[in-house]
Amino acid sequence: MENYKSVLKRLEKTAKQYTNIAPENGQFLSILIRSIQAQNVLEVGTSNGYSTIWIAAALKETGGRLITLEFDPRRAEEAQTHLQEVGLDSIVEVRVGNALDEIPKCNATFDLVFLDAEKNEYRRYLELVLPNIRPGGLIVADDTVTMRDEMPDYIEFVFDTPLLHSVDIPLDDGIILSYKTEE
Ligand SMILES: C[S@@+](CC[C@H](N)C(=O)[O-])C[C@H]1O[C@@H](n2cnc3c(N)ncnc32)[C@H](O)[C@@H]1O
């Protein structure tokens, strides 16, 4: 992580403007990715690439790769610039487009999926990607305390589907961590 810290610190100054995750949530994602030795990760909601750097830095250690989805071309370009700056661009594919269109085009089998785009679309993102998450794979959803009212269908799905084991984690704006069981 050491190499990326100065860029992360700089981006933290504009975190509100770009609605970036908190550093502790970045650390949480990083620990998960390294713990499960993730090889393929999907991020939904890139913004300027702050969380993307946390994820990609962890994947650099595991030898994995990241696809990240962003529908705002300017933000996607900023993310690309930041990834180049920290030398992580070769393991990250920034795809510009609506996640609802882009997720079905992803062929990879994902070890971990990070949801951080439109809160009222979380359930649709998850339902689209679920067949491509391996048994034992993880789903991390952000803002699940502060924006819970916007995702009632997601909350119901992750806590009521036997295929998923989920837990609320009150880290910064809140995270729900879900584990996909064997089918
Ligand atoms: C909360 S920000 C992501 C922050 C980022 N994960 C971070 O922590 O650095 C959400 C981003 O998702 C993007 N977004 C919203 N709906 C989307 C969609 N349907 N498809 C792709 N991107 C979307 C927005 O343009 C915005 O940049």
C-alpha cells in the first residue's frame, strides 16, 4: 500500500465532491481481497477512482484484475489518470457505460463485487451479476446505513435469499457484507 498512500491522501481532500468511500472502508476491501486471494473483482461506481486504487492495490498483491464501471465519462477519465499515476492501470479495466448494460457483458467469474453506484439499483446490479459470482464469493455494498431508505429491495434480497449470508457492518456510512453459499 505504501506507494499509493500519497495519492490516496491527496484524493481524500476532495472525497465529498466525488462521494468517495472512507479510508477505513478502503482498508476493509483491501483486507477482504487479500484474505480470499481474489483474482477477479467487479466495482460498480468508479467515480474518480479512489476506491478503485484501494481495490487495485490489493489485487496487485494477489495477482488479480479489476473491472470498474462508471457512466460519467469525465469521472472515468479522471480515474484512469489516477490509476496511471500510481501504476495500476494495467490491472484495471475502466468501462464507461451504464452498469445495468455493462454487467451482463462481463464474462469473468468474480470473487468479489463492490457496489457503490445508485442505491436504488443495488438489487438490480446484484441480480445481474449473481450468476457470475463464484460460490464462496463476496459482495460488499456501501452506504447501507446512511442511505438504507433508498435500498429496501436490496436489504430484503440479501437478508432473505438462502443463497446469501449477510451481515451489517457499521463502518463509516455502513457496509453490508454478503457471502454467496454453494448452490
Ligand atoms: C458513490 S460514487 C462512487 C465512489 C467510488 N466508489 C469511490 O469510493 O471512490 C458513485 C458513482 O457511480 C456512478 N454511477 C451511478 N449510477 C451508475 C450506473 N448505473 N452505471 C455506472 N455508473 C453509475 C456515478 O456517476 C458516480 O460516479
